[in-house]
Amino acid sequence: MAGFYEAISKKAKGIVYDLGTGSGILSSWAAPNSELVYAVEINKSIAERARANLKDLDNIEVICADATKLSFSKKADVIICEMLDTALIDEEQIPVLNSVRKYLKDGGITIPYGIINCIEPVQVETEYICYEEDGHPQNRVLGEPLFYSRINFLSYTATTFKEYLDIKIKTSGIVSGVKITTFTLITNNIICGPTPMLNSPLIIPVERTNVYSGDELQLYLSYEMGGGLGSVRARIKKIHSRS
Ligand SMILES: C[S@@+](CC[C@H](N)C(=O)[O-])C[C@H]1O[C@@H](n2cnc3c(N)ncnc32)[C@H](O)[C@@H]1O
């Protein structure tokens, strides 16, 4: 929240959209230096709560609507969109920005402006895809982190991610999962790693595979950004053994 506060209080100006405003907190930080803030929220009762929270700030208009279906009458200098989730799978950040980006003025900015995803092979006991919270489920990292994707919110991003990734093993053990960690690029000099509230690392089980230091695995990973955790598929196979 401190990172978002610093970015918004320094950079919000002119016409601002806050997409997925929730309680309205980010709009309230944008209002003092902006001409007008459109705070958009799809959920009716949440939008009513935002309206109540923001009632004393007369340059904020709360709009209860699906941001992907809205036509805005004024273009934005700044688009704030905090519908973040690990690898952007379980929230609508990408579909929403893909539809609204055309309303951003030339030279306009988004807050945050992107994310970086990293993946690691882990030894873990879980049959289900889950978030790592307070160190649970316990997991042992067996390989090098691979920074496998970087997304810039100013550019169109296909919602489907589908790739084969090469993973290097550093420690012997049994690979039974992969862990995705997402770093949020709030501004050029504010990068936020996972916190219990924002983008906890995601653990995805894979076939149990005995590995030794120096082995290389090929991981097939696919998911739909905005498609939910049910869209995730992951398979591994050993492509190179140390001996
Ligand atoms: C993770 S919450 C973030 C709330 C707020 N931005 C914050 O930082 O506290 C995402 C919000 O986006 C809203 N939302 C999801 N999809 C939306 C859409 N298509 N259009 C507008 N709001 C949406 C959800 O109802 C939820 O309130």
C-alpha cells in the first residue's frame, strides 16, 4: 500500500481512471492532485460502499459497471488498475486493460505499469494448486529461478499464456511442484514483491520427478489471464540428466 500511495500521490493528475476501485482507497489518494477521477467498480454493493467512502471528495465519480464494457467520455492521463493476482490469472487485470487502454491519452501512464513473473521447481506435498501463505504449504526450492515473462500494461497482452520453459536443477530431491512469484512494477523505482495481501506465490503440483543437481527439466505451462486457477496446466519432463 505504501508503494501505491507514493506512486499515486506523485503521479496522478488530470483525468484519472481507477478500474476496480473496491473500497475506493486508490481513488481517494488520486483525487487531491487530479481534475476528475472515474472510480469504476463492477460489484453493486462494493460500488455503494465506495460511494459512501468517497462522498466528501467532489472530483470523484463512482461508476458501477464492468470496465470492459464502458465508453469513457474523457480520455485518461493516468489509469490506475489494481486487479492484481499472481501471474494475473485469477483477476481481470489484462482483459480490463486490453479494453480500456484505447482511452489512455498519448504519453499517459498506468499505475502499476507492469509485472515480472518468476518460476522455480519445488519439492512440496500438495495435490492441489494453492497459494503459499505464511510459509505453507512448506516447500523446498530445488532449482534456479527463471524469470519467464514480463508484461507492460501499456501494450496489448494476449490473455493466453502457453510456453515450454527450461528449468535448471541445483539441488537433488523430488520435484513435485512449481512456484510462481510475481513482482509488481508500480513505478520505475518502486517494485513490490509478494506480500500476504498482494500476490502470494502460487504453487502448482506437477508429476513427482527425482532430480539431481545439473539436471534440466522442460516445463509446459499454460493459463488464461483472467481465466481463474482452473485454467492452469503444468507438466514437466526431464530433458537432460547430469550424467
Ligand atoms: C483486488 S480488488 C482491488 C480493489 C482496489 N483497487 C484496491 O486496491 O483496494 C479488485 C476489484 O475489482 C473489481 N472488478 C473486477 N472485475 C471488474 C471489472 N471488469 N470492472 C470493474 N471492476 C471490476 C472487483 O469487484 C474488486 O472490487
